[in-house]
Amino acid sequence: MCITSSGNGDGGGGSGRSCFHTSLKWWRSRGRSSHHSFFSPALIFFLAALLFLGSVAILYAWLTFNPFLRTPYVRTDTSSFGCQEDNEGSWSIGVFYGDSPFSLRPIEDRNLWKNESAAWPVANPVITCASASDAGFASNFVADPFLYVQDDTFFVFYERKNSITMQGDIAVARSTDKGASWQQLGIAVDEDWHLSYPYVFNYLGHIYMMPESSEKGELHLYRALNFPLQWKLERVLMKRPLVDSFIIKYNSKFWLFGSDHSGFGAKKNGQLEIWHSSSPLGPWNPHRKNPIYNTDRSLGARNGGRPFVHDGILYRVGQDCGETYGKRVRTFKVEVLTENDYREVEVPSGFQESRKARNAWNGLRHHHLDVQQLSTGEWIGLMDGDRVPSGDLFARYILGCTSVLAVAALVMLLGLLLGAVKCIIPLNWCLQSLVKRSDACLAWERPNALSSKVRRFCSRLNRLPAFLRVWIKPNTLAGKLVIFSVFLAAVAFMCNSIRYIYGGNGAEEPYPLNGHYSQFTLLTMTYDARLWNLKMFVKHYSRCSSVREVVVVWNKGKPPKPGDFNSAVPVRIRVEKLNSLNNRFRVDPLIRTRAVLELDDDIMMTCDDVERGFRVWRQHPDRIVGFYPRLVNGVPLKYRAEKYARRHKGYNMILTGAAFIDGRVAFNRYWSEEARRGRMMVDEYFNCEDILLNYLYANASSSPIVEYVRPAWAIDTSKFSSVAISRDTDIHYWIRSECLSKFSEAYGSFSNRKSEFNRRKDGWDT
């Protein structure tokens, strides 16, 4: 490969002539020995770059991406199509309770639980694409929930995006336990056009639904024939493509709020109109000030759920679509609503947004809220949420492809600087190409024709390499720095492209069990010398999806303040009087979850690893479920590392430095009179508290007592400091062998309780 001179008298200079002679020599040599062209320096360079950057991409993916593939569906029916990655997002629905519409808290704060095997508390979201798909209604997402209450039974109508037709239908689910669990009943309304925002209300003993049908260009009103699944089109309220409309009775009149984005000059998601009538069935008369809003989309003009009355004041819920569609909901107090005037003012919603970002089910968006007061006086709210912005899938693909193009450009630039590549574009594209062209082509090509201009541009472009090598000389220090910088940029863009194209949306999501989510308390034990490590620990793990609270057992030194930590969840410092390892399992009545993750403050692993362990524990809440297996056997008993368990293809103990336990059961066992002798030995050796708990579990049950979950990776950060308790491995193992011997005498042996790796067949215990 090489460049040519311009051939048109445009400042090529000596470099152009030199390149011309170089080109001529190259073509002559090509004619003499054409087989050498296959191994030209340019080709070798590109192959080497491809091999190296490909290796970098593979290494980056291996280190960064989770090796465990999520397989939420194993069924062969239509549910297997559910929860496909969707450019519109991954919306799901949660339930909130409060004493007022401005003090709503998530359902997990009520400590509701369905059954012991699912653990408690039941946590949001309560309705997802998975729960709808598992019921036989393949769905990509669920959104826009509206609640209808009959006695003690809750019905929620919502938009579910059909994974097959890719349009919205109106589905319905039922709850008889205050929203803790929901039974999917089916599809209430399915039309040939998109439906969403199913506003449901009661009028004169009839139940009506007014879903958005803007794709049809009309606003339809349906009446229930056999509630909740059979509906009939009652009438067309308006021949306008209104979006997100509701009807409310206020001051003896019915008011219809909606947005028409089809009008000339109407700003999408920034327009709002009002109509009034003496009946919800119409006819509807426009408000004198229509459009009420036609403004910036971030100001909440588009409706975001059901309006509500609190203390005699009407409130409207609107959508803030400024940063992305459906970024958040905003609440407005209606001060004036008449046929001639309308005024509202924004008030604080009281809703606390999650700080877990994409790891939270509603971490990046929530655009709909239906809040109502129950007969008990309590308020309930249904909200949808999403962990990715609108258009995330498409944006990631574009960014990934752009990064790939940037890599190609940088590789080309690097080749030009090194001299391996001598031209940017093929020679026969240039004005003075050395490749023969027929006379007919020469006669056809005119000086001012587009082809001539293109060839002239290509000729000039092909002189750039010579200019670059004059400006940046590879044999100088500055030139080497430039080449090295270009090389690093290519590597960075390569990793960036892999992250965007294959890395997913970046969320480390929880794993549901029987359609339910739950939460756990993270408990760690430390002291003042390890504070630096603790801050990093809390910042990382507090952002895991299912972590509800971080409890720090402070054994020694001046304790920090909760405000010292960058945490997405509450941090509680439990200061102990004595520096004892037994404090790890002290009974703590303030812990409000059944599950407790005991985790040493020097262990770092991914949130996904933690979430997988939590799911396995929810399946086996009577066991110790953790990430570090050990095998205890032989005579005499000897403590050995994980490699020994691997060689003997089984384990019978899990280290509680990284393990899930039932806090109430485990703590009570550990502080029972039976365990007093063992606790004394723990204080004597300042070691072995985790071994003692395994013996106590084995002594209480004849069934398997431990479950192993293999982490994708785990780092022991204590190795980077001088504060590790067990720096001398030989002494550490000898002490633990002594503990095994004495605990076996006191509590019996569990050498015959071996569990095999890959016993569960879920791929997580290999």
C-alpha cells in the first residue's frame, strides 16, 4: 500500500514525487513477485492489530462480564418470549403505603410475607414482565398501573407490552393480601392498536375504563360487562388522539384532562388540555384557556396517573420527561379549576428516590402514580419504574458501533505513523492512479465532473501519510509518546465497544423466587484500623439491589458516624463493649429482615454474585448458603483450603465470612446455652466463630445444612494492607484444626454430611 502525488499541480512538492517513485517501485515489484503482496507490511500490521485487539476484547469481557447466564424461563410455550430487551425500557410495578399520599413508603417497609419459603419481607416490584409471562402472557414490560378496590380485594389494570405483537394490551391482576402477591387474571382489553394508561372509575353503579388509544386517533370509553375481564366499547368520547387522559368530578362538574400531541405547534410531552361536562359520558366542552400548557416537557404537563383529593384539595400528577421519557412524577396542587381559569402549583411529592441507580427496579425512571385512600384511612399507591432510560438499547448499539469505527480509524492512524500503511484509500480512486483505465473512461471523466472532484480529493487525502510522518517522527521521544497514546486510545475504544454492544444495560438485578422479590440485611464486623476498607465496602454493597440496611458491628476503637459513609441504604453502627468474634452473631432485634448476609469487610465481589446467593438461600432458608466451601473429614480432623474440597469433589462446611443465614434462627442457636462452651473457645483462640456455627447447624438438623454458590470473582482486600487477622496462614490453619477437634467432641461430627458440587444442577455450585 502507498500513496501517489496529486498530479494536478496542487502543492505536492518533493514528498509527492518521492511517493510517486515509491509507488512505481512497489507496483513493479508486485508484477515481478505477486505472491509477496499477500504478506505486505500493511496486511501483517492489520492482522496483528486484529489479533491483539481481539485478545484485549476477550480478556476485558472475561474480567468484566458475568459468566453466569440468566435463564428466567425454561418453558416452551409463549412465556419463553417474555422479558426481551426492549428499547422502550424494562418497566415494572411496585406498591407503596403511607398515612397520606405524601408519605408513601415501599411495601417492604411493612414486613409483609407470603410464606416462609419465600422469606420476608416481600419487596418491590410486585408485578413484572416475568410474572406476566410466567402466567402465559408473554410481556416485555408492564406499566401504567391503575387500582380498583372491591372490599378487601385489589385489582390492578396495567399496560403490558405484548412480546409477540410488540403493542400494548390492557392486563389485569388481583391481590387478596394487601398487595403482597398478585394473581395474573388475563387480558382485559385487546385491540388492533396500541393501548395503555387504563384509567378505571365507577359511575352510577357501572365500572368504566378509558385507556389511551391515540394510535386509533380517538378516545374510547369501555364499560365492564363481567368485571374484570369482559369489557364493551361504550362510546367514543372524542375523535382526537389524546394521550394519558383521566376524568375526575370536582365542584359538581366532570373534568377531562389529556394531551394532544398531533396538533400544529404542539410540544410532545409538554402539552395539556382540559374539557368539562355534566357527565363523564359527554359531551365535552373545551376549557377557555386551552391549551393549558404547551411548554417544556420537563415541567410535568403530561399526566402521570390518577388525580387525588387530600384534605379537600385536588392534586394532579404529571410526568417530567426532561432528561428522558418518564424520568419522574411531579405533584401539583390545583388552586383554581373553573370553566374560564386554571392554576396549579407544584408541591413536594414526599417520594424518596432510590440511590441505587440501575440496580434498583425504579432507579432511573418512574412516570406513573395511582394513589388512593382505602376504607381503613390508609393510603396506597401503585407506581411503575424502570432501571434504564428510554432508548437505552439503541443508544448502546450506536455507541458501540461508533467505538468500533473509532478503533478502525486509530488502527489506520497507527499504521500510517509506523509506516506499515502508506496510503489511506486505494490508488485507483486517485486522479493519477497507476492502475490502467480505459480510454472510454478517460473521455467520460471531465475536469469538473463529480468523479474528477472525488479523485482529486482522494489524491490529496493520500498525501496525508507523508505529511504525518514529517510532522510526527516515530524515532523521537515525542513521536513515540504520540504513537503510544494512539495505541492506548485504540485499546480503550475497543473495551468501550465491547461494553456497549455486549455488556447489557449495566444493571445487576435481583433474582425472583416464585415471582417474589425480597431484601436482606448486610452485617459486617470490623474495627478502627480497617475504616478505610469499610468505606469502600459500604459504598459498593449498599448499591446491590436487595440490600436493605448495612449493620456494622464495631469491635474496637472510636466508631465512625453513619454519615461518614457514601451509602445508598441506611447504615447502623452497633458498638460492642468487648472485642470478641462472638459479636458477629449477637441477637439483634433491630434487624427487620429474615435474611442476613454475614460478610467480612475485606471481601469484594459483584452484586450479581450476592444476588445469586440470596436466591439460593431463599430456596433453602434453613441452611447456611455461602461462597467459600470447605471439606472437613479424616482422622485427625484438619482444616484445609478450598482446593482440598475440589479434589475430593464435595464440601460439608461454608465459611460465614461470606454467607447467608436466617438471622433469628442462627443468632439464637449461637447464643444458646448449648453453644456457651464453643463461644468460650472462640474467645480463647480469637478464631473459629464460623466453624462453631456450622457445628450448631449440623447438630440441629439431619438434612443438608450448607449450600455453595460459586462467585464469578472475589478479592480479599486485606492482602493489600497489614490489618488482616490471619496473616500467618500456617498458624491460622493450625488453630482452626484445633477448633475442629474440640467442636467435634462437644457437638458431634458432620464428616458424613458431604454435599457434591453441581448437586443443584443450576450451574451456580460448580
